[in-house]
Amino acid sequence: MFNGRHFDRSVILLCVRWYLAYNLSLRDLEEMMAERGIHVDHSTVHRWVVHFAPLLLERFNRRKRLVTGKWHVDETYIRMRGRWMYLYRAVDSMGDTVEFFFSEMRDLSAAKRFIRKALRRHGRPDRIVIDGSQTNREAIIACDGESRLRDQSQRPLKPISIRQSQYLNNRIEQDHRLIKRRIRSMLGFKSITDAATILSGIEMVH
């Protein structure tokens, strides 16, 4: 993973982790490294984050513990180059990220793509808690039906229980705030690709 890199992997990993985990700008990291006698340009740190975040996420997912059978699903707003984009997220009953999906649209199609992605990677939960969104409810029902039709186990599957409650979904609402607080100091994303990549790293570290 680090072959041919000018800097030691410990420096690269430290910069990537600090950028994804803490409210630091790229120039903050450039200055912090300089104080330690390591001269690295802020644009180099950005390239490291974009390159290594997906690779680290892939390795992390191989060792990630199984999520619980109760999910909280919601979407939040992310600003990119003056326009609003949407981050669909799910956390389990322990507060760990189940799945996320970055989308230009906030509609039934985007909600279905997100739910399908979550079910494909983690299997079927027993219960999903959502707020009052009828779109998310329709997406869960549709994807749940698809999942049961594809099942080859020859055993009857119960439909996923859907609980709609603004109060019960406070867990993920609070979780959104932590993610958005980290994004705020990044001063916006330049492209959808970079946004999706960096958000995947933030979710991993979170």
C-alpha cells in the first residue's frame, strides 16, 4: 500500500487519521507536521486522504464487528460548492455506522439505492427506526420485498419491522451532528467523488 512513497507510512497514516477524526484543516496539519520537523505540503495531505481512505475502509470492513439487528435510518444535508447534497446514513443500536450513501437527490430512488446497499452488505435487520419520512418507509418496504423474493433458504422470512418515531430516532440525529461538525472545518468539498471518498473515511474513523 505504501510502496514508493516519499514519506514513512507512520507519517501518512497519522495525517490521514488526524484529518478524518479531528476538526483540523489541511493547512493545520501542514503546520503541525512542520513543528515536528516534517515538511509536507497541505495538497499532499489531501492526496493522501483521497487515495488511502478507501483502501483503509476496505481493510477495516474485513474486521468490523457485525452490526446489531436494530437500525436507525435518516438522511442529512451536506453543502458542496454552493448546492445541497444528501448523506443517507444508518447506525445500529450501539451507535456504530451501518452504512452510508452520498447522493445528489433526495427521493425514492436514492433511498432505495441506500437501503439495497445496506442490506447487501449486512443482511436483514429485525427492525428499522425512521422519522416521519414516507419516502424512506416506501424504500424499506420495497427493498425488503426484493430481499425476501431473492432469498434461497426455503424458510419464511418476517418482514422488517418499521418503527416511525421522531423521538426514537434521536440517536442518529445526534450522530449527524458529530459528522457535520467535522465537515464544517473542511470548508466544503470540491467534487462529488472527493466528497464521497472523504466521507467514507470520516465514517470509518467515527
